[in-house]
Amino acid sequence: MRVLVTGADGFIGKNLLAHLALREDVEILPITRQSTGEDLHKAAGRADFVCHLAGVNRPQDIAEFFSGNVEITERLCKALSDTGRNVPVLYTSSIQAELDNPYGASKGQAERVLHAYQAATGASVYIYRLPNVFGKWCRPNYNSAVATFCHNIARGMPIQINEAAPPVSLVYIDDVIASFIDVLDGRVQAGGCRVSPVYTVGVRELADQIAAFKNSRTNLISERVGTGLTRALYATYVSYLPTDQFAYSVPKYADSRGVFVEMLKTPECGQFSFFTALPGVTRGGHYHHSKTEKFLVIKGRARFGFRHIVTGERHELETSQDAPEIVETVPGWAHDVTNIGDDEMVVMLWANEIFDRARPDTFKHPV
């Protein structure tokens, strides 16, 4: 399939091309602002499908709304009609298409041009009235609050928040592209198309969430970044990090036994860390009433010792990097770990709760 993409170097266009480039069954025919009318006609003559993403939403001159949204759509439809084929078109319109403002009016008129093309040729037309789209590669300080907040907060730059602004409706770029791919693969009927899910969030809430991503590098507490809006926002925020922020330091606590380093903390699922131990060194020698931990030796050999604090029952086990095995501590059993190898031992550690110095639930007890 040969796919003509207008606005190929724009925010949505870049993301679409990145996904289409992974497919061996797709040849991309990109059209950008630098393309000529002849380029458009040649691409139209070869295209099996068109993703019409080009448009103007914040021009210096209001007249550019018409030229950038309506006239370009007219030229595209003329070029497609000249082929004598009914080439389907996907168009990125806006939820403002029915509003009485120059931008919305221009998008609505472009939609009517496409409907006329559909009526004249019988081609399928897919119109997406998109709300605010966010994600990687969106231009900051332009027309996206998410992009601006991510860019500025990542760099310690100020942001402006209109506390009176109504909640914004957002769709994530990967969800947009996934829906476009469904259209290309014939899984969506022509007509008005929607992207799901649509997130609705207040501007202050949005800014606070993005600021929390930045703060997580110092307090080590991760936000709930695994699903939904928070997942999408976090991926977006990280995409705006300058290269000198691709890495960050975490505290390291060292003594004669080795080092202890905390990596990540979570609001509800504990924290992750690692520690080292020199040959012959024993660490631990305590018990917990409720806290549990999981240990994984990733370098070296370890002997874990356990002792029931009431009955005195003992238990030992050995593990090493050669046979990865999770060792879990049990409330009411004192435990320690000894490096029984010849080299430094490195152990990953997960605890089910963030360490609270005021209530550590950690009590010394010999094993």
C-alpha cells in the first residue's frame, strides 16, 4: 500500500511515519511545506490511501487559516480527482469545526471539500475531529499546554497557569496513530471517527502531575505511570528531557560492609534498591513484624540465614547468580545474608513499603 501523508514533518505526521516505517507492506509518500504542486500531483497519482494531516492552527495572519486548511485540501482533492480513482482520505479535523471562530470555520470548510470529493468520486473519507493531541515531538510554547509544561518543567523554566481555564480534553498520540492504523487496515468504517480514550483534566492538575515527574528524581517516588493518562503523560514528559538529563544520581550509603543504594520508591508497592557485600561480610541480622522483602543475588554467592524469634527454629539456604532465585523474608523470622563467594556480592532488594525512619519496623535480632 502506498500512503500519501500531507504534513509529514508535523507532530502527528512524524509519529505516523515512524509507525508506518515499521511495516514492509507500506510505502510512504511524504508531502511537506517544501513540496511543490507537482510533487503533490505525482504522489496523488501513485497513492492508494491519503492521510491528510497538513493544516494551520496558529498563523500570524488570519488569512492563513483559509490557505493552510481549505485551499490545501482543495488542491489535494483536485489532484486525487485527476487520477480518475477513488482514493480514500483520512483527515485530521478539529473539535472546533462547528465553532464560530476562524480556525474552526476553516476546518469545517475543509471537511465540506472532502465530502464533495467523496460524493463526486465515491471515495471513502474518514474525518477525525480531534481534541488536543499530546505526545512526543509536539512543539512546545505553541498550542499545546502539555508540550509547554513538559518542556519548561524539565528545564526548570516557569510556566503560566490560568486557574480559571476549563478542563482540557486530551488524546495521546499513540492512541491517535493506532486508530489511524485501524483505518488503513480496513477495521474502521468511513465517516466521523473518534480516538479513544479521551482524557479530561484540569490545567492545574496537569501541571502538578508533570511537576511530580520531575520531583520523582529527587524523592525517588515514582508516580503511577503504568496505565492511563499518567502513563501517557510520563512518556511525553521524558521525551522532552534534554540529553544532559538522560541520567541522574541517587544517594549511595557506604560502610565497611559495602554499599546500599535506593533506586525507586512507589506510593503503594514499596521500593527497590540494591546492596553489595564484600567476601565474608554478613548484612541484616534483624526481623520485621509486617514488612516483607525479596532478594535476588545478581552477582556472587549468598547464604541466607533465618531464625524464628519465638521458637528459635533455624533455616538456611544458599543462592547465587548462576541460578536466579528470589529469597523472601517472612515476618517474625530474623534474617541475614552472608557473602560466601570470593568476590563482591551484589543483591537486588524489593521491600513492600517505603522505609519510614519514624516507624521502621526493623528490629535487631541474632540469627
